[in-house]
Amino acid sequence: MLIQVVKSKIHRVRVTEAELNYIGSITIDEKLMEACNMVEGEKVQIVNINNGQRLETYTINGKAGSGVICLNGPAARLVAVDDPIIIIAYGFMEMEEAKSFKPSIIFPNEETNQLC
């Protein structure tokens, strides 16, 4: 049996932009994505710490080292610039593999969105 587990997590980054007039997705600094093993186009869950909103979208690579965290399209209505969010990617695996699997979790500087 396959179960779904946390694969990658960016814990508490600050929203730098919210762009309503876009197709949809979240733009994430490429360095952050690499550090937690996320890839462009991957489905992620966004949790807004300020208002409790949860949403699903997909990732787009942002400029490496820029600290960009931009919610695009309709998701832009669920955040405000400077909101702290958590970004989570999940993966499917067999129960036995999941018992020893360790997710890639990073804790960037919440003020700058840079790796510590």
C-alpha cells in the first residue's frame, strides 16, 4: 500500500509578492527549492500562518538568491505581502520505506527568505 508523506518543506518564509494577473502558481527562489528537493512544476500545499488559509498549487523557479516568494493568480487573494507561510510537498511511498524516510525540511531566515 502507498501512503502520502511529507517529502519537502520550507518552514516559515515571507510572501514577497502577490500577482493576481497571472496564470497561477507560486514562484519560489530556486536556491530554496534546491535546498529542500522541490522541482519546478511540483504540486505543493501553502499554509498561511496569519489567516489559516490552505491552498494547493504548483511551483515555478524564481531567481536564485532573490528570496522571492510570490503567489500568482487566484492564490494571490489568499495572502498579503509579508505574510509568513509554510510550503509543503508530499510524496507517495510504501509503508516500510516511509518508516525510515526523512523529509527535506529547511528553515530560511524569515525576514530575508535566505538560507541560514
